[in-house]
Amino acid sequence: MEYQPIMSGQNRNYGIANPGFAPAAVGAAAMFAPPTAESQSPSAPPASMFDNVPGYEGTVMGGGGFLPPPMPAYPAPQPTPSPEAPHWSIPSIDEDTARGAFVLFASSKCCYSSAPAKDGVITNMEAFNTYRYRLETFTESRSTEWSQEPYQGQSVDAFAQQPPGPWDVPAKQPSFFVEDKQCIKVPYTSSVKPCHNCVGMGRKPCNQCAGAGNKVCWVCNGSGYRQGNDRCLHCNGRGRDNCSHCHGQGSKQCDICRGKQQLLVYIKLTVKWTNNSDDYVVEQSSGLPVENLRKVSGKELFRDSKYMVYPLIGFPDPSVMQASQRLVSDHQGKYLQTSRILQQRQIIELIPITKVTYSWKQKSHIYFVYGNEFKVSADDYPATCCCSVM
């Protein structure tokens, strides 16, 4: 049976109240009940407004959480170890690089003399191999909710045939590890309903004048006179003013259907692609705070990307292998519950840290050079001064 749009109330005259006479205002007010909490703010649509769609029985207005993906028809491929352990390469910086970074650091500080950086004698350089392990799990999650929009002739296809399941609706997937979001109308769920907010009228009574279109004149308080027999010039002696909120109409356009009287009601599917990432940084004994390392990049030593990665084996630092085992297990256990894992990637970076000891004016000092950016940290720089900007 073809659904016929409901057109009741389309040509109804709301009756613009005569702004000059109270009797007309009373008549207009009688058309609308006094404003209530429901008339002052959009009410929630009733549950009966939404059809019972097979496969979407739990869908509600406002969403109901992410839907778990269906069980695969065949066993998911299991992660397998790499056939060979990679060859780890540990770079180090030379004295010229360390000094050049120190000079740039000193020149960037307005109160630092460049003499210690340029002329200090480097007496020792000690490298600290600090690793950062990162596991990324790229997932797709789906959620559904009933949605609505003003009906303006859009396609109506509810019950034309069985709608596809939430995980069967096609979506345009972005590249791996690129986050995105897509909202899709589920096919064969769209129907037309009278607007619940204005009862299919397209307009709602003004809550400032209770639908009358005019209000008691604030100058003469409705008497029509100011002092004695002086007629009120503000309302021209009528005792009432046009309501400025609705411009004398007594009603305003419904903000839910935007005056269209009807709503297109459908199930909205939200597809989210998320790159879930966790890091582990190996503790190091150089004396440089770990927080500094969050601001720099490292030299990539290893990258492994596949549907499901296998925990690291053969890495020279046991704590990195332990972190890999823990995070791989956590990710696969956690994200398979509410989403579909599309790809995993694990990366190892070496964040180079060099502790430099140097002598300046027969005193020993230290500074650190770290990260691919050769950032410098020097808390005890020996040649600073206090200055103020006038």
C-alpha cells in the first residue's frame, strides 16, 4: 500500500489577532491553550512515531551505543610471527652535531651568552638508547538512531523491502589509519509522519502573548490613558500592543518541521573509523625527564602492518617485547567487542638521547641533545643574565 502524505492543517488560518481590540485578542487566544512547558520547548517525539523495523528493534531516538559486529562466517586470520627478526640499527651523533645543536639552543635564548656553547670543551658524550613502541589499531564502529528532518518531497521507501542490516549497509572506507565519520540513511526505513511538535500545523502559539498576537500596553497598563484624560500615544488609546516576539501573528513557525507540517523519519546509521593508539617509552637513566620525549620524533627502526599483528620477538630490549605482548592482547580483546578491526600497525622508534659533559671556566656542566630535531635541554647553563624589556 502506497503511503499518502498527510496534509491536514495545511491551509488552516491561524487568525491574526486584531492588534487594536481586546475582543479579537481574546478570540485568538482561545484558539491556543496557555503556554506550558511543552509548548515553550520542543517535545520529544512519542515512541509510537517510529515504525517497527525488522533488525532495528532496539533503535531509539538519540542513539543506543555501538553495535557489535556480526560473527564472521569463517575464522578470522590469526596473527603470525615475522619469518625473520629485523636487524636493529642504533645510530649515534658526533661531537660536531652535539655542539651545533648547543649553539642554536644558546642563540635562541635572549639572556644566554653563546660563549659556553661555542668555546666549552666537550669532555664526554654518552648515548642512551631510548625506544618508543606504538601500537595502532584501526577500527570501524557502527551505531543507529532514529532521526528526523522536515519533509520536502524526499524519497519515502519504508517497507518497500527488507532493509539491510547495520553492518550490511555499504560505506566508503577511508585509507587505513585515517579517522573519518559517515552518516547514512538506512535504505527502506524512511516514512512521513505529522510533526509531533506542532501537531502537523506547521506553527506553534507564541509563548510571549499566549497566541493572542498582542499584549497589554506597558505604558498605560492597558487603560488606554496615561494621566487623566490624556490618551496613551504608545498604543493610540487601545490599551494593547502588537507582540514584538511574533509580530502580531500569535504564532511562530515550528522549529522542528520548519513550517512543513510533516517530518521525514528514518534510521540514521553512523559509521566511525578510529585509529586507537597506545605508546610505551622505555625508562632511561640519562636524567632527562620522559616528558621531554613527547615533543620529539625518533628514528623509525621497525614497522609492521597487517590485519592483526603478532607481538614482537627478537628485540634487544625485553621491556619492549613485553609491552608489545601486553598491548596487542589488550587491543584485540578490547576493540573486537564493539567494533571491527580493519588493520593494525606497530612501530618502534629510537629516540636518540646524548648526554654531553663539557668544561667551561674550569667547571663541569652537562646538557642533553635528543630527538630527530636535536632539541637541547640545559638546566645549568653557566652564562646567563637577568634582563628586562623596556
